[in-house]
Amino acid sequence: MGDLTVQLEQQIQHAYATKTPLKIRGGNTKASLGRETSGEAMDMADHSGVISYSATELVVRARAGTKISLLNDLLAEQHQRLPFEPPSFAGEATIGGTVAANQTGASRPWFGGVKDSLLGLGLINGYGEVMQFGGQVMKNVAGFDVTRLQCGAMGSLGLITDVSIKVLPEFKAGHTLTFDMTIEAALEAMLKWANLSLPITGMSHFKGLLYVRLQGGAGGVASASTFLGGEKLASKAAEIFWQAIREGSFLQPRHDQTLWRWSGASDTLANTVPNTSLINWAGAERWVLTEALDTPLEGLVQYQGGDRLAEVYGAISAPQQALQQRIKHAFDPHGILNAGRLYAWM
Amino acid sequence: MNSLLNASNKPPHEGVIDVSTFVSALQKILPVGAVILSKEGQRPFECDGLTVYQQLPLVTAMPETVDQVQAILRLSHLHGLPLVPRGAGTGLCAGAMPHAEGLLLVLTKLNQIVHVNHKTCTATVQPGVRNLALTEAVAPFGLYYAPDPSSQIACTIGGNVAENSGGVHCLKYGLTVNNLLQVTMVTIEGEIMTLGGAGLDEPGMDLLSLMVGSEGLLGVVVEAKVKLLPRAPRVQVLVAAYDTVTAAGDAVAALIGQGIIPAGLEMMDHLAISAAEDFVKVGYPTDAQALLICELDGTDAEVEEQLLLVCECFKQHGAHHIRIAKDAAEAAALWQGRKAAFPAVGRISPDYYCMDGTIPRSQVGYVLTRISELSQFYGLRVANVFHAGDGNLHPLILFDASIDGELEQAELLGGDILTLCVDVGGTITGEHGVGLEKMPQMPYQFGDAELAQFRRLKAAFDSEELLNPGKAIPTLKYCQEYRSLQHG
Ligand SMILES: Cc1cc2nc3c(=O)[nH]c(=O)nc-3n(C[C@H](O)[C@H](O)[C@H](O)COP(=O)(O)OP(=O)(O)OC[C@H]3O[C@@H](n4cnc5c(N)ncnc54)[C@H](O)[C@@H]3O)c2cc1C
């Protein structure tokens, strides 16, 4: 634990000079995401620790190797939380990896994704230059938004050294309701309820049950609960369910299976994404587990399993591919940072 | 206004551009009347909301279709002619100020709401749709578009995307970037590109967010898919008056620190309160040194719960007068004073200059005290109206441009306020953008490495620097001159 910025900077400068590919690793919990790559290991786990945390400003700033579990504990002491509910993967996931892989939990449609809480970050580009973008304040439009650009970039544009995140108060009350419903009925119900300004923070469908999580002030939650009806889930069971959703533990692909992720409009009909195993985000995210190794499913991302040397994120248009290559070059001219992790051509 | 600025406002292909060939090709793309060449015809476009910066363009084009936009960009690219996109021109940083040797691309005729999906609470709109027109169009579905700049009656969604605009409801519901799903843009080569998607998080780097706030430097937005929100069943507005701005600032920090995030939380200081009250007569307490305007929304139960906590917190921090709106009409009146604050200040001074720094909430008291010291030093009055919940300040510097040197003094005072914001850990702009205006402060906020990274990023989109050149991102030469001035 500590500030390793100088070592990290030197390692990248050396790699730049020698054109050595680097493979960035935080808690090593996301090795199964993205494409398989090789390179000299660049370990971030020891570059960790909270730099500052002001509960009244609702901002925490931590080094990239800081564990999500540690942040959750720290915030809980002040009755606060990370708004985007990221997975902690057995306590090992780091905040840097979470930002790079854009990992968001069940509250995504209501409390936003990583980018919606991200205020600023430190970045070392492929030249080995240490830079800071954004900051610790709530609104900041000076310069291009290099901060949010990193969300989902899988470390291909720079090594994230620290992040500043907006935090929110813990909910005062909450519980989960379940409804016995087919996928079709659940999709319709979710669409209807999402329109109603209710204190909903999660809507997922799994194995014939629709789970609706309500969180907020005690009064607001109670009245919404009466309005919606359904079965109230015991609090321990609810906690286990939402934890499994967050950690992705319901759908862990075996070695001969592939897990696919679909992302789209929440009113997309059930049969558009056949064989859906789990619906999250009120219908905007759907998961399909297949037995076959690499039959690509049109429009779906090959999330985990299957051939990890394939273009797991799918194809993009030629002009956009060219643009992304130029952007990559603008940050990392020798292509040394996580080369090929996002796309084979990047 | 500033010799450094003028230096960077040069066309990259100087001397090579064949203007008459360009114009006749342009006239083949667009219908008669959509190409404006006369001085009188172009006069309305010579500046944006920051009127002290003015410049007539070479030619103005008003396309009506995306195909025309593509053709115009291709033509500009072919001829190496600078191109400045423009929405309604309400910007406050001279971002849409025309280029003397370039084309001004006015997008207000692309003003169709293409599609509203009330089921998914989304709308697809062309860039020239006015912000308020969108909210009005979706009102029958019980929906609204959350980012609501005070200029919402006029400003366009394209301009909002380009500036990442906010409004009084951004505290709870976010800025433009937080309410956008997808953008279709045209690159300088005339290529159509879609960023983001129908879902919430698309795989790969977040180009959509990069495009937001890029001030017309990376591409021209021709369509946006935005999120809409259901209207809350209950909206409650209240105002609280304080004897000092510091007490009001502390009340804001305490409220947010307690975990209460109102839908809006605004502050006005004494000068702004009086000006607004004189203008709209809504019964603001004119003896107060600071006024907080707070809006809570949600279900009845939620609002009742919060209202008690808010009133208690405001009183604890010394509010001597709290007024809770009894109905929608009174709520609207209480907001009206805030929303009309800029024009109200415009009535008590021949000119005013609006700043946009953002600071950590805990610094509000200190920064406002420093601003009042600076105001005395420069001998210019400053009225403060701002998004207190976000720490986004809008000091309005009052001056008279007809008095020799007063504009320059106002600019110096403004510059001092911006560097003060950076010094306390904030930024030079929270929502209005850098444009031409805040170029001098960019090297103060960013180091050379960051600025060079911005330039390389710009080059990845527009290597010839044709899109809105001379704005937002200072050139290397500009930064070197800036640094030598600082050290010299
Ligand atoms: C009285 C008043 C109150 C205001 N209040 C607020 C406020 O509360 N919050 C806030 O955030 N702002 C506020 N503003 C500033 C301004 O209204 C916003 O910046 C607004 O988003 C600008 O929109 P516009 O259509 O007028 O854009 P313009 O001023 O025409 O352009 C702004 C920038 O966007 C670029 N641009 C425009 N359209 C496109 C496009 N389609 N593609 C690419 N680039 C484009 C231009 O090149 C320029 O750089 C206020 C302004 C005024 C005059």
C-alpha cells in the first residue's frame, strides 16, 4: 500500500523506449473479461490507499489499486456508498480496474454508471507522462472529458493511477418485492413501473421471478411497497440475491460455456434476445448463457468464456475503427498499453 | 480583446482557400436563402451570449437536412476552410463566435423531434430542437428533460451537448452527459458516426462522453437520443433567508453532508436578491444577505420526510425566514426570481459579465469573501447567483463598457475569480465551457502534458484543425507565450 506513481511512470517510460507491451493488472479479478493479451505485467495492487475522503463534500479520491471492498467499508462508516454499486469480486476488485472495465451494479438505470460518479482521474499515457484530468468538484467542463473516456477503455488509453468519485448517502430504508412472472410479463411490468417516479433501485428477472428493490426514506419505500404489492422478500434473502446480481455469480460460465451480454432499449421484446437467462437493469441488460464455445450471437458481447482471441466486443464501423485507432495513437503511440485487450486492432 | 487570442484565430490554409469556388459549391448544396453572404444578413450571428467578442464570418450556412450538413463538412474539408457550428448562440464563452475566414454552420433549422418513446422514457431529437420545446413536447406523457439551463427557452440540444450544459435541477439529475444515451455526429470528413447506443453502457471506450462538452471541436452533432424523466408526483419549493453568505453556504454544506440531495439548491446574494425582487416582485426578503432556494421532489411521503429535515437544517444554520410555497403558482414565482436573475442584474447595470467557476462546497464562504474583496479592489460590483448544491458559482461582474477601461477591469476581475477557483481545488468552468473566453486560464488549470494530450486528441478527430479552431484548447504557441508572460 502506498504511492508508486514514480515507479509506474518509470516502468512505462522504459516500455515506451523499448516498445515493450505491458499488461495492466489490478486485483486480477477481470482476467476473464476482454480479449486475451500478453505483455510484461504491470501490477497495480500495491499502488493503493485512499488519498482523501470528505464525507461532507461527498467525494472520495483513491489510488487505482485500492480495493472496492475497502472503499465500501470506509464509506459505510460515514453512512455513505458508491452510487454505481460495483462488484467487489471476493473483495479483490480494485477501483482502477472497475473504472477501466466499466463495472456497474443493479442500480444502473436510476443511479447511473461509473461515468456518472466519476469526477476525475490521474492517468499515465503511453509516453509515460503523468497527467490529471477532471478533479474533485461536481461540475467541470474545462478541456475534453478524458476522464470519462477511460470508462470501458480497458486500460488501452493509459494507466489509471487514481480516481475521484462522487459518493452518496446510504439509503435509510429498503426492501425487495418479488413477483411470479414470465419474462414477457416482467418486461412489461418493469417498463410500466420505471415510468412512475418510485424509489426503485433494482429490477431483475431470474428463474421466473421478478425482483424489485425499493430503497430510500422509510415513508417513500413503505408507500411504494403498498402500491406495487408482490411478496416481500426476507432481508437476508434479498441481500444474497442482490449480491449475486452485483457479483455476477448466478451465471458463471463453465469451461465449455459462453456468457453473452446484450445491452439495448428496455422495451425490446423478449424474443429478440432468445434464451435469456437473466434480465437486469429493468430490461436494458440481458444475459445469455450458451453451451457452445464460439457461435457468435448477433449484436451480443461475448462477455466471458469462449474464444478469448476473437473480437469479443464485436465489430464496429470502419470509420469508427479508424478513429479509435487514431485516439489510441494519441495516447499510446507505440501501442504498449494493454494492446489488443479491447480489439485485436487496438 | 487579447493579442494572444487573436494570434490563434488564423486560418490554417491561409492564402490557399479559393473562396468563390467554395461559395458556389455551397450554393449548389443548399437552397436559396440558406447561404448568407451579406454583412447585414450575418450580423445576428456575429457573437453568442458573450457579446463583447464579435466577429463576422466569411459565409453563413443554414442546412435543413443531415445530408446537407455532411456535404458542407466535406466541402469545408476539401477547401481547408474553418467551420464553426452554432446552435441558438446563447453560449456564454464565445464558443460559437464565427471565424473571420470561415463558415458558420447554423443548426437551428434541424429542429425536429424525431421520436419520443414514452415507454422507455427516451427521445430522439435533431440538434436544433430547443431545450424547453423538448420538455413541452413530452409533457403530455408526464415526462420532462431534466437538464434545464436558465436559457432553456432558446438554447438548443446540440449546444447543450457541445457545452455539457446544466441547470438548476442538475444537483439531483445530472448534467447533459448524465442524460444522454446516444449521439450521431458528422466528422470533418463528412462521415456519419453514432456514439453510445440504445442501451445504458455500450462496450469499449466512452466516446459518447468525450463528445459531450467538446465545444464543436470534434464533430457536428446531428442527432441526440436523450433520457426523459417521469414528473415527480409532488414538487415542493422553499426559500430560506440568511444574514451572511457564509451561514447560507454552511447550511448548504450541512444539508448535503447529511445526505439530503434536493432536486435543486440555489443561492443568491444581497445584490442579486434586490435586483431580482425589483424585476419580478415575488416577495423575496430584500434585507437578507443570502437566499437559498430549495426544491424537493418525489412521492408525497418522500417529500414530507425531507421537508422536515431541510427546514430543521436551515434553521440550525441561522435561517431567519423560511417560506414554503403553498402551491404550484407560488413555487413558480419563487423560481422565477432565480431564473430571471441574469436579466434582472442586466437592469441595474449597463453591462455584466458572467463567470462560471466551480469549487468544493466547503469553500463557498471563503471564496465569496475573497470575491467581495476583489470587487472592492477593482471598484466593480459583483452579484452572486449560483448552483450552491454543486458549488458552481456564477458571479456577475457589473460594469459599463462605455466607460474607458472598465471592460478590461471586468475581465481582470473575472480572471482573478477563475484562478481563485482553481486555487481552492475547483475549475474555471462548471457548465458554460471554455470557448474563446477562458483560453487564458486553461494553462493555469492544466499542465503542459494534459494540454498536449488534448491537442493530440483533437488531431485524432480533426488533424487540420478546421472545426471551431482557436477555441477551448490552447495551441502550444499560445501556452508558451502564456508561460513566458507568467515568468517574465
Ligand atoms: C441568460 C442565459 C442563461 C444561461 N443559463 C445557463 C445555465 O443555467 N446552465 C448552462 O449550462 N448554461 C447556461 N447558459 C449558457 C448557454 O445557454 C448554454 O451553453 C447552451 O447549451 C448553449 O446552447 P446554444 O444552442 O445557444 O449553443 P451555441 O451558443 O450556439 O453554441 C455553443 C457551443 O456549442 C457548439 N455547437 C452548437 N451546436 C452544435 C452542434 N450541433 N454540434 C457541435 N457543436 C455545436 C458551438 O460551436 C459552440 O462552441 C445561459 C446563457 C444565457 C444567455
